[in-house]
Amino acid sequence: MAIPLLDLKQQYASIRDEVLRVTSEVYDSQYFILGPRVESFERDFAAYCHSKHCVGVSSGTDALLIALMVLGIGPEDEVIVPAYSFFATAGVVHRLGATPVFVDIDLADYNIDVKAIESRITARTRAIMPVHLYGQCAAMDEINRIGHKHGIAVIEDAAQAVGAEFDGRRAGALAMMGCFSFFPSKNLGAFGDAGAVTTEDAALAEKLADFRVHGMRPKYYHRYVGGNFRIDALQAAILHVKLPHLDRWAEGRRRNAATYNEMFAEAGVGERVVLPRELPRRHHIYNQYILRFTDGRETRDRVLDHLKRAGIGCEVYYPLTLPQQECFSEVPSASEPYPNSELAAEQTLAIPIFPELTREQQAEVVQEIARALA
């Protein structure tokens, strides 16, 4: 049977009437830029994240960008980032004229290796930007300790981790700022691009709100050079409809992850396939379910091709490390080896994990992977 990597149509069908109602109300109001819909979503999303403040923005990339901008990060500054992540994590640093400084990951959770961070800090380091990759939080206690020790800001890239937890505290409330993406494929997805920044600091929240409208307060008076980073009222309204369902959808993903773990154990794939693991003190929300094929790239690619021929959705996140990207070839730290990041790029594959996935579909996915490995 055909099994997509992600099926958003089933989710939409369950909330369609409510989505159409609120979007119709926005159309009737003709209030599309910021306003009460945005303010209402920001208030409730901040509460969901156990944070005091939320500023809605135009995308997850812009959330990262504006977080760095309000700190004044620019040329001559360095920002520590993992060597394995979505491009925006390092791209926003480079875009501001600052230098991304890469750190290898820990293969246990694909997040930044905290033991390697301090050796990368210099007098130019202004921020550490850990990524909660695939829906599991990085080791934020140790990262915050390092940041506090050196007087360096810590910014969470929580684009894939809405609702994830570390020690009972949610992503977005674990550092100076938390940056979220509401790209449609995320666990909390908009009907287009949207994002948010959360913070405990009221003054910082006010500055973020100014920066998203060209640094303007009051109208036509500009204290800063910001950007046009506003979230649409339509997107905020849709996200607000989805928010009360988010934990239930995440539990569906967690349930499917547990089912996969059982099925793969029964399939006898052994040490050839490393399954994702929820580490202690974490609450994993499985934005992706990632397999790692220890035989190497050739085996991973053979499984990928087999699944695609069988009509089963799968994808490589990410085929290159950030230091391997051509546009970062002149970044000083890009020339160094990052063995764990390189293994992740060569050996990992995402398979379907969306909450509406049936046990029958999961069994077929596992069966086809076992056949490809035979």
C-alpha cells in the first residue's frame, strides 16, 4: 500500500469546520496584519511553552534571525552551532556577517555534543544555539551552565520541538530565547510559513516585537533597523485552532514510535539499524522518527530506494553536514572533521511517524525495511 511520509489531510479533516470558521472570521474582519488574533495566539502559545512571552514572526528562519538581531550579533562575532542541522541554524548567523562555529553532535540524540562546546569558545563568541533536533531537547542544563560561566547568550533552535521537554520544562522556556517554526510539516504547522520566539524577559519581548516591524515604535519612528517579520493573522488563527490538539497529536507520534521499536525488535534487524531513543529527563515529540543504518551510506540508500519503489514515504534529513555545504567553505571551522555529523548524514533515514499512521501501515514499513536488508 502507498504510505506517505506525512499525511496532513487526515489532520485537517478532523479540524476542518473550525478552521473554516475562524478563517472566515478573519476574512470578514479584514484585519490581516497583527491585531487581536495574533495577540491571542501569542498569549496561549507562551502559556503552552511555560514561557512568559511570545512574539509571532513570519517563519522559523526569521525567528532565529530576529533573535540574533536583537542581541546585536554581527560582523566579528561568533555563534556556536551544531554541525548537523537544517541549513537555517547556521545560515542566519552567516547572513548577519557573523561566523558560525561548528561543533560535532552526539549520535545518541543527534544534538550538539555538550562536551565539545567549551573548547570552541573564544573572546568573539556571543551565543550558543543548540538545536532540539527531530523533537528531542538538547542537554540544556549543561549548555546553560556553559553559557552562564562565559557570559554567553543561549538561544534554543526549537523549530522541530514544540512540546518537547527537558526535566519537565518545555522547549522555548529553557534559555534566553526559544525559536519555533510552524512550517506545515511541523507538529504544530501553519497553512504556510510562520514562526515564533518565546522569552521570559519582558524587555526582550518588547524589543522583539519592535524588530519584527522594522524596529518601529510608535508608528513611523524607528529606534532600530529591524525587518518585516510579522506573522499573518490568518496563520495565527489557524495555529490557535490546532494548539489544543497538539498534545494529543504528539502522543500519537510517541505511541507510533513505541510500536516501531517493538516491531523492529521482532523483525530481527539487530545492530544494523539504530532506532531513536528517548534519553533520560527528556520528553520526545518525534517530529521525525530517524533510523541509522550502521552498514553505511550504501545500505541506507538501498533501503531508501526500496521503500520508494514500494510506495512508502521516506527522506534523508540531511544528506550533507553544515560544514560540507558549499556556501560555508570559507568558514574557518568548516575544514575540520565532524565524524558523528558525517555518520548521521551518511547513515540516517526518516520514515513515517505521523499520528494517524495505523499499526497495519507501520507493519508494512518495517516489513519492507527488513526485506531491503535481507
